Amino acid sequence: MSSINLTLKIWRQQNSDALGRLETYTLDNVNTDMSFLEMLDVLNEKLTKESKDPVAFDHDCREGICGMCGAIVDGVAHGPEKEVTLCQLHMRHFKDGDSIVIEPFRSRAYPIKKDLLIDRSALDRIIQAGGYVSVNTGGTIDGNAIPISSQKAELAMDAAACIGCGACVASCPNGAAMLFTSAKISQLALLPQGQVERKQRALAMVEQMDKEGFGNCTNAKECEAVCPKGISIRNIARLNREYLLAALTEG
């Protein structure tokens, strides 16, 4: 077992109305087998023992599934490793003596609740606007009852891998939620079950996305680069086609 000593520069902010600042902490003998969140747990235990306010951060499953965790680590959403969430990032990827800057995901649509904890409910409202299908909610239908080509099934599954962590927005220079929204729209537009609301879905979800104050895509590709699930920006092209078709044919 190896350990490292770290200097942590962490964003501290009491609430969305307060002024924030970076505070510096030292943490010695950090086990390199720890995850990044476990390292923050150790820091918070130290702060609690010193009668100081622990660092607030979001988390739940700690298995890269729920999309709750997330922070900017040295300028990169979820940290330096590709296609991993913050909870899957391990301290073995850092060196002894490193100074690590940790900040919350930043976006006009992500109010800071406290420290690294942000409000991502804007993404939930985009889903509520149209991320559903009109299907029989009775007994489970056999998976082979509706024929779907393997290509479309795989593309739909790739889009469905989005966990809604919001890293795409935080990394985009425009603060766009296009990758998130396009993944949710693509997932349903590709499948037979999603055809009933297909046009209305595209219009409603894009309208809600704009209402929330997100920016627009300019193909900078930062979103794809930091996505922990490797969601492709090809979904954004599909979103644009879905929206254009709906705008020209609906109403």
C-alpha cells in the first residue's frame, strides 16, 4: 500500500448568494487505493475533528451509475481520466506533493447550493418536458415482440447510457446542454416506442432547455471529451434533425 501527501485547493461557498473562495488544505498519507470521494471523506473527517465545516459535495451510488457526483478537478470535469465519474477516479492517478484545485460544475443554470454542491434540477425539468413515451404500463412485453434493427438498438442504448451528471454543460464554453438533451431525445426517437410523441418531444425539450438558460452548441466538443459515458456528439446532429423536422411539420 502506497500513500501520498496532497495540497487541496477547494472552492468554499456558503450558499448561492454568498461570495465564494478557494481554501487550501493539506492532507497527508492519502492511500492511493482510495477513490477521489473517499479522499474527500477523509478530509471531512479531519475538518470535523478540528471543529471546522466539512466540504459539501454530492454523491450517492459511488459506482458511476447515478450521475450525482461531479466536480472540476484541475480544470477538467470529473478529473483527468477519460470516461470515468468523479467517484471512479482513484488517487493513484495523482503524485506525491501534487496540488489539486477542486471546483464545482459551473453554469448559469447550475446554482451553487454550497461548496461543490450544485442544483442540477434544470436537467430534470428538460426530461419532464418530454422524456417519456405513451406505452401500455401493464405486464412486461417480451423483448422480441417489437422488431428493432440491431443498429438502432445499439445507437439507442449508447444514448441511454447518459446518466445526467451535467459534466457536458460545465465543460462547454457556451454552457450548452445539447449533449444531454440530444441523448435523451435520441434514445426515444430511435425506438418504435418513442414515435408517438417524437415531434412534440423534440420541440418541448428544446424549448425547456432554452428556458433554463443553457447556451447553444458550437461544436467545440468539450462535452464529448469529458462525458463519463462517452456519449457522442453525433446525437446533437440527430437532435437538430429531429427539431427541424418537428418545427416544419408540427402546427
